[in-house]
Amino acid sequence: ECASKTVEETSPSSPNPLMPGNLKEAPAAKMPSTPEGPQGSCSSAIAVAATSSSKPDEAAPENAPINAVDEKVALLVNFMVLKYQMKEPITKAEMLKMLLPEDEEHFPEILLRASLRMEIIFGLDVKEVDPTSHRYGLFIKLGLTYDGMLSGEKGVPKTSILILILGAIFMRGNCATEEEVWEVLSVMRLYSGTKHFLFGEPREFVTKELVKEKYLEYRQVPNSDPAQYEFLWGPRAHAETRKMELLEFLAKEIWHPENLCQGRKRVIVIKILILIVALC
């Protein structure tokens, strides 16, 4: 059994943007017009993830076809990820340039949906940082300071993976077996040894990179034969993570209409609600 470990509550700090706030406004970026090459392949994968994340119970803007709205949302998500990779700020004017003139009246709804996709898929918050110039920043959720993008590699943020693992550990008494962690990651169609179309093969990231970054501890269960392994929060997770926001994110991710069966969802969400009440 996992040894119990108290999760230390830290006072909320200001969000940590990867993009510096003093950057000058960058010219509007042009999205790749073809799926060829690494950037194009990544853009295509992001578009698939963004459109597949559409919630069937979300109402589209009045008089706008749902499919058309989904396409605009996917385009905007793609653009946001590109700007994040380039560490450049985003302005409303730039985002509107990505859309057709007739889409402007639906822009608030399109932006809202794109922001939700960025949160659920990549673990990033989209926030307006300058109402006058309508400048937006992309912030790593929960006050975390690591987005999972390996230096020197062109990839996508993986903060959502880290948050799901931290949530799984917290919900299981501050320690979770390896099997339990992979069960939770299956919510995002992430499986050990299987290449994900957007995040790649996740095992090395989960068992090595997050351990090296001190967000996780990965150790053998004492006296287990054959050897079994378990995860605990690392010191960096204790120092940075806000438990309430963690549970809120987990509930939103789990309740996504494409994730898990309804009965399994209800059980997990009830557990999350009980923990939220206990923290209040």
C-alpha cells in the first residue's frame, strides 16, 4: 500500500505566463497552409484535438452552423499554440485576422470555446491582460511553472497530463499505483507504450521527465514481487500546486463528454466534490 503523505497547501501566487508581459506586439502570424513538415503535422494534430473536443451540449452562436463554429475554434486553437511556442503575445486583432469578417459577431463565443480547449487539452489559461489593447496572455494553470515542452524540441504543452497525474495521486490518498495513474491518463487516450497523435509516447515523459523536474516521485512498492511501482507528489508539486483548482480542473476533464463511461464519471466526480467540500 502507498504510504500516506500530506499535501501541503500553498498560498495562491500570481499566474506564471510563459510569454513575457513586456513583449512588443508581434505582427499577425500566418498559419501553415499545408500539413507538410513537422510544424504542419503538429498543426494538423492540434486541429483534430480541438475539433474532437467539441461538447455536443454546447450551443453554437445563433444562426451559425455548429460545424463552421468548430472549424473556427480549431483554427484559433492552432493559432494560440503557435503563438505560445513562439513566446509571443496575442491580440484580438490578430485573432480576428484568422477569421472571416462575418465571424466577428460570433468572436466572443468562438474565443470562449477555444479558451476551453486550451485549458482541457494543454492545461493553459487564456486571459486578457490588457483590456485597452485587447492583449491576451497564455498562462500555465494552477500556478505551475513547467509546461512539459522539452528544451530544443518543437512540441506542444503537456501541462494537462501533469495535472491529471497530480489529481489522481491526490484523490487516492496522496499516493497512486502506476496502474491507477495510467487509468486516469486513459481519459486523454494516453497509454503506456502507445504513441499519441498529439503528445507522442507518454511513458518517458511520465516516469522520467516529470520525476527529473521534481513534480513526481516514482518508486518501487516495498516487497513487491514482481516489482510494482507507485507515484507520489514531488517537492515542486507541493510548492506550486493549488489543490482546489486542481480538483476543479480534474472534474472538468473527467466530465468531458468523450471521456469515460457515464457511470465511471459519476463515481469520480462525486469523489472530487467530496474533496472540494473537505477543503472548504
